[in-house]
Amino acid sequence: MSRDRSAVFSLALFLVFVASVLSIERARGSHARDSLKIFMGRNSNEKAPFRNLPIGEVGATLLNPFASRISESSAGANGRSSAMGAAANGMPKQIQVSDCAIQTVIDRCSGSCTVSVPAGTCVLNAPLGWAGTGKKINLECAGREVTVLVWPAGMPGIIPDSYARIAHCTLRGPSVRSVGNSIINTGGTTDIVIEDNVIEQSGEHGINTGGGSLRFTIRNNLVQNNTGDGIFLASGTSDSIVSDNIAVNNGANGIDCNGSGNTIRGNISKSNGLPGGPIDKNGILISGILNGSSANYNSVVGNETSYNGGSGITIRADLGTYANYNVVSGNVSHDNGGINKNGDGIQVDGSDLGTWTGNTIVGNTVYNNQRFGIEVDGQNATSISTTLISSNTIVQNGNTGIIIDSPTVTDTLVVNNIVVSNETAQITDDGTIRAVISGNKENTSDSLYVIKGDLVANTVISQGSNPIQMPNAEYIEAENATSNSQSVLLGLDGSNQTILRGGGGPKSLFFQTSSGTEGASMTDAGVWNFPGGMAIGRGISSDGSGLKHQSVSTGMIAPRSSVLVTLVWMSPFADANYDPQCSVVDSMASTATVRVHHIQSITADAVKVQMVNDDGYRSHSGILYCLGIHQ
């Protein structure tokens, strides 16, 4: 067949195809007519590309644009495009949007569609929505740097159904506060993916999952300058992942989670919480919500929270709700707070009437926050129990490093933290119940292992030269004794004097031998009993405050003469109310010797004794011994 005949044959086949399309058009009222107009061209410029083509290539050149346009325009009408054929084979239809007609394309989709939005800015006058249709829409822009969707005040941006994906777009609101009008606003939906978008200037939240949603994936988004929360996992949202997002300069919390079983990891939440109220100014908030759901089993891992108006990370429970078994681990929280003087690094916030159990704060780095590094605050809580605070590094915060307070806070474990260089104090327990605080590093000047509270151990050994120390006015006491009661066993008073105090009864203090034999006991009245008698091995102190013994030489006493001998105590008695017992030793062999005639006077510091020599022929001398017993 010649070249010219081949070209004619191709053109004939093309005309047959066009006739078929027109037949379908007449039968079904398809949008193919519009496509045919596009194919035929509206002016000479559209026809110009074909002028210089060989006749055999004209058909192929014309067919390509016609096929691409017909696949978009007729998709909703006749279901016979090549894209619909792909959907029948299990692949989602991909529909290109033109002239910002995004909602039109969504409406034409049946089943699953990828709606591709090209580069450019679309100023929309209504929300994009397909909630309740059952459609699985993948809304995909050309790139978040090049495709911008803009909504005016008073409306949300996108209202998706379950199994949706929204990706690679800049989604922009009016930056005018309008309650209920989030950029992405849904509720009761499942398995929605929101990734790689810029979401900004919303009338309320950047992303609002709505109540009762399930398995959201929100990742790699820049969520900024929204008037409410950046990312809001609303009441009852569960099993969702919020990862690797940047939430910055939002009016309330950067990330707000009011559900259970969610994972918040690898996000940066910075400079959120602009002026406007005492709460909801946090980098990340986990909260049971009044008249809504509790917030249990959430994981907050590997995030950075900084420069937020309230705390970096807060766990909260409103009246009647629970915040149990949440894990806060591996985060960096710094430079938070200042607006309302409540800027903590990490906070268990018991300012409302909820209940907290089993929350874990482990392995975080917390520094330079306006108030506390880590706080467990039970001021209004129903109860906060079994909180673990361990292996955190907490430095240079504006008040106390770690503070736990209120009797509603019970059984807290604060162990193995580095807490140094905080402005007011390092670790403070302000009236909690049964807290164990031990093994924390609280200074850079020693290596002591400090235990605050009670120690129960079979053996306590100090290795090396460091002693086992106990703070002043702290006591080792019997298990059933009231703190600082008369039943303490061993303690130090305020003057650092050791106290050994009885436990009450006829044997208030009771000493036993290693075999259990009774050695000695003291009654409550201070009377000692020695069942086997008292043996004094090496004498009595010569200078006790109540018992003294001392000696002095009498000097030479002439025959049949007397002399007054004064014995001055090494240290005086408190007063002269004591009983002196004196005797003399004369070493000369004679029946007539020196003797005590009488005690002449007693003062607190001395005894004066009249001595005589009974020998009529020789002078004598002796040693005067006196024992003083104070009454």
C-alpha cells in the first residue's frame, strides 16, 4: 500500500471513531461534546500546529489531546474512559483538575479517585467536601510550594470522608477567628492520611479530626499561624499517628490530643499559645475532656517543645475523666512559658477534678523553662497515683527542677534523674503520700546517693570513705510509729545532737546480747535496770555533769595540828546541790595518822575539808579523795 493510501486509511479510521463518539453523545448527553469542541479547536491558533505535519501524522497528533481530555470530561457521565477502565482493574482513577474546578471533579468521581491539582493559586468560595459519600478521594497537589488553595472567612476548608488522603498542598484560611471553621474539618471518620502540606491561617484549628475518629496519619506537615490548635485530635480520636510535623505560632496548643492510644512522635511544637486565656497554650497537650472522652495510653516520644506560652508538654484530665498510662519519653522541652507564669517543661496538671494513674515521664531533657522542670500538681485532682519520673536531665529552670505536691498525689517514684542548677530548688516533695525519691543527682559537688522519704532495706553499706548520712531532724523510726513521735529509735535534733529515744513501756529502751539475752533496759521514767548487775570495766569519768571524782594532796600537817584543804573540781557542777563523799589515804605506818575531821563548805566548783593529824610526835601528809553525786 502506498504512503498516501496509508495516510488516507488512517484518517478514515479516525473519522469512524469520531462518528462513534458523536453517536454516544446523542444517546447519553455526554460531556464528550465539549471535548470534541476542544478537539476541533476554537480559533486558528489551535489548528496551527497541524499545518505543517505530514498527512499520516495528523490523525495520531489529533487523537492524543482528544483522548486525554475525554478521559477527564466524560468520567462522571458514561464511565467509559480509559481512567475508568483503570479503576475497574483496581487502580484509582486519576483526574486532572483545570480552572480550579476541584469540587466538580470530586463530584464526578465514583468510587476511588486521585484528584490532581496543578500548580497555581485557587481562591475558593466554598469548602471542598465529600463527607458521607463513601468516596475514597486522594486529593494531591503538584507541590506544597507551588499549589495554594485559599478559603475566605466563615467556612472550613476541606470536609473529607473516610479513607481520604490530602497531600502536597498549601491550604490557607483567612487568618480571621471563626469557631468551627478549621482548614481540615471532619468527625467520625477513619483512615485519613494528611501529609506534606502547609496548613495555615485557619479560622480555628489547622487540622480537626472531629469526635470519634480512628486511625488518622498526620505527618510531615507545616502547621502554622492558625487561630486555634495547630493539630487537634478531638474527643475520642484513637489509634492515630502524628509524626514529624512542625506546629508553630498557633493561637492555642501546637498539638492537642483528647483521645486514647495515639502516638505523637518526632514533632517540633514551637511558639504556640498566643495571648487569650489561662490554658491551651502548650506545645503538646494530652487531656481528658469534660463531657467527652478520657486520654489514656498515649505516647509522646521524641518531640521538641519550646517557647510555648504555657508548658512544653501537659497531661491533664477534666472533671469525670481519666488520663492514665500515658508515656512521655525522649522529648526535649525548653524555654517554655511566661505569659501566665505557668511555663513548665513537663507537667501533670491536676488543676481540674480528673484522675491520673500510671503516667511515665522517662528520659527527657528539660531546661531553661520559666517555672518548673517537671511538675506533678495535685491541687484539685481527684487522685494522681503511681507516676514514674526517671532518668530525666533537668537543668537551669526558673524555679524547682522537680516538684510533686498535694496529698492527692500518691506513690510517686522519682529516681535516677540529673537535677542540677535549677534556681529555687532541685527536688521538692510538698506533702505527697508515700513518694520514693532516691538516687537522683542534685549537685555537682559530691557523689552521695540521696534518699528522700523512707528507706526499707536489710543491709545498708557505705563503700569507700563516704558515710551513710541522714538529714537533721530526720529519724529512723519503728514501722508503726508516727513521724517524729516519741517512738523514734534514732535521730538527730536541730543542733545535730544524736538522740536515742525509747519506744514506751517498762522497757522503753531495751538492750540485748547477740544471743538475745537481756542486758539492760530503761523505763519511761529514765530508770535503768541491770538484771545481771552492772560491771564498770574501766572506771567512772572524773568529770561527768552529775557524777565526779577527784583527788588533791593535803600537804604536810604538823603533830596534833589541823589544816583546811580545798579540792577544786576540774569543771564545776551546775550548782552546789550535790553530795560530796571524801576520804584520805596516809601511807605512813602509824596508828596515829591524818584523818578527815569534817567538810566545812560546798560550792559548785569546790569542796573545803578540815583535816587533822592525830600523831603527837611526827608530821604527816596524805591524799584527799572526793566523790561528788549531784541530786
